[in-house]
Amino acid sequence: MNELITQAIAQWQLMHSLELVATLLALAYVILALKHSLWCWPAALLSTLLFTHVMWQSALLSDALLQLYYAGMALYGWWRWQQLRQATPGAKGSVFEWRWQWHLVLIVITALAGWVLGMFMASYTQADFAYLDAQTTAFSVMATFLVARKLVSNWLYWVVIDAVSIYVYAQKHLYFLTGLFMLYTVIAIAGYFIWRSHYQQQPAVKLSV
């Protein structure tokens, strides 16, 4: 009996230690992205690998799949930001934007994808918060792509995603993640206004994004 208790405590400590390290790396990613630093992507890659394990153990299966996607996007983001730097020498902080009509189409398609994923998770898995988790997953997939493309509006999507995630993680007693997403929400709000101001003031950059 004592051995089982000891193992349970050790497992709890390991999980929360991994969660803490992943949380710090994820926070570093957001701050570095805000500053247009390429090093945001290595931080994101390490964080996602740790979070994949945490989410799987917490039965947040959509989030676990999302973390694997993040790992791939970290590699894509590193490549894409380097490409943008080469295309616009001396303008590493250049940001871009799409027309609102494109965003409307993107929102509708993403919401439908989240609904389909939610139905699958609710019907065939033991996932908690199947529909809500699926929607945050779908929109996170889309918003991460917008970060890699350096679109100003990515921050607005993250404000909503992060706010919803606070509730989900609090319900699952993932306290470091709950605190992280509270910070994320504040940073996303600040990030939007900082990038928007930069977009309005920067010289015209002609780039296919």
C-alpha cells in the first residue's frame, strides 16, 4: 500500500514538473514571437513535446493531437520566418494582414472542422470536454498557421482561444497551464495592439503571404 502511494506521489510530481517546464518554454515562445525572434520556434518545439505527454495523461486527446501539430508548425515557422527575412532584408519585424472576408471564410471552415472533430471524440473516445476541446484545437491549428505567416490578426484568435482554455484547464486541475493561459490572454491582447501599430507604421512590404 505504501509503495502504491509513493508511486502515485512520484507520478504526480513528475507530471507537474513536466507541466511547469513546458509552461515556461511556452511562455518564452509567446514572448519571443512578440519580439519577432526566430528562437521562439525552438522554444515552441521543446514545449510541445512535453505538453503532448501531459495532455495524453490528462485525457485531453484533442489537445494531445494539437501538440503534435504544434511541433510540426514549429519547424515550419522557423523555415517561414527565415524565408521572410531573406525576402525583406533589414525588415525582420515586418507583419502582414488579410482582408476580413478571408477571415470570415476561415472562421466558418474552422468551426465546421471543430464540430466534426468534436463528434468523433465524443463518439469514439473517452475525451473530456469533447466539443469544446475540439473547437479550441481546430482554431489553435488555424491560428498557429497565422503566426507562422506573421498575420496581425493571429493575436485576436488567441485571445478567444486562450480565454476558453483557461476554463478547460482549470476544470482538469492543470494549474500551471491555467496560469499560463491567463498570461497568454493578456499577452495576446498586447500582441495585437503592438503588431497592429507596427503594421500601420511599417513601409509597404510586397510579399505573398
